[in-house]
Amino acid sequence: MKRHATCLTPRWSRHQPENMDLHVHTLWRYPIKSFGGEQLDAATVDQTGIEGDRSFGLRDVETGLVLTARRQPELLFASAKWRAGSVQITLPDGSVTDRDDDLTNWLGKPVELIEGGSIAGTFENPMDVENEDDWVEWSGPSDSFHDSARNRVSLVSRSTLGDWPAERFRKNIICDGSGEDDLIGSKITIGSVQLTVVKKVARCVMVTRPQPGIDRDLSVLKTLNAERNSELGIGMTIDQTGVVRVGDAVS
């Protein structure tokens, strides 16, 4: 019987202002699960989240699992751009491709690029983070490769991040201001998008992985475990689709 993995989360400010004042500082889309993403000035949000976000995954042909940087840290050193239903991939050597053969040669095992909606992704996570052992599996939604249908759009404030780089945590919306933890259970509006704040986002070994310009750091997850119950940022579902832009207020 499979146990369900808990994905564990960055450093934050202990100070919470009496009046929340959150504004969108940056927007991010990650077209392929665990690949580097692209920064946006504006984003269309549909029922699956930011259009194109986690819309593709890399499937291990032998195991059937959708690969993540939990098992394949090198995925974070490739990046992807979403192009209206397709993706443009830049590999660590600078080559650009969308071919399974190139991806297979890069990783040294058979893989295929698949689009959300073709299958529900099955992912894995090590419960023993330091030894990277005791792996567990779970399935995500069938329409995209988000870890959970309860986290379609993610948000964190720069105050919460503190001196940790935002890229380490792969959130969709980075805000100026603080106070996002107080929004759990609330309905909010950003731009023309209406959302329900469902939960704080539990974080996993992903936040310790190296990325371009970011070193491997196990202390990140240890700090989150000790000081934030392994949680960082908030996860939201979509009540009304629309557009979010840099500078929009969270109300």
C-alpha cells in the first residue's frame, strides 16, 4: 500500500503587519515540471492555474513515473518556455529542442515529453531527506502536472522569503508586502482573477536542490521543519479566470 508523500518549504520574516498590503512583484510560469521556468509581465489564469504552468512533464518510459528534481536534480538546469500548447526546451549545454531523443540522450535513459490531460502524473518523494531513501508515490490531477489539485496557483511574499532566493521555491506569484499566511480560507482577488486560498504549501527535498546560481543546501529544509512546520507560501484554487499583472494588488 502506497503512503502519501508530504512535500515539505524558505525563511521568512516573523513580523506580520496589522494591515496586509500585498502587491505582485514577479510572476513565474514553469511549463515543464521541475524544469526552470520563465518570468512574465502578465499571466492568463485558467482553471488549471497560470496558462501553461506545469502543463508538460517528462515521463520515465521504464517506470511510468513523471520525473521531478526530487529524483533527477539535473532537471532544474534545463529550462522551458511555453508556446501556445507546445514548449521550447533549452538544455544545460545551450541546445534547444523538444525531441524525446535529445532528452533521452541528455538524461541517459528513455524519457518522453507528455502533456497534461494525457495521464495523471505519478510522482515520488524521499521521506528520508538526508539519505534520500524511503521513497513514496502519489498521483496528481489529471489535467496538469501540479503536485495537487488544491494548489493551482502558489504565492509567497518577499518578506516571508527573507534572504532566500525566490527561484529556489518555484512559486507562481512573488509579492511585495507580507501577511499571506493569514489568508488561509479566504477568497481573494488579484487583477481580474478570483481565488480561494486553500492551504499553506508543505515543502519537500526540492527546496534543497541546486539550480543555476543556487547551491545545494539541506539547511533550508531543516529550517522550515524547525520553524515553519515544513510550510512556505500559500496554495490557491481558481474561482474566476482572468489575468494577473505585475503590480496588481491582492485584495
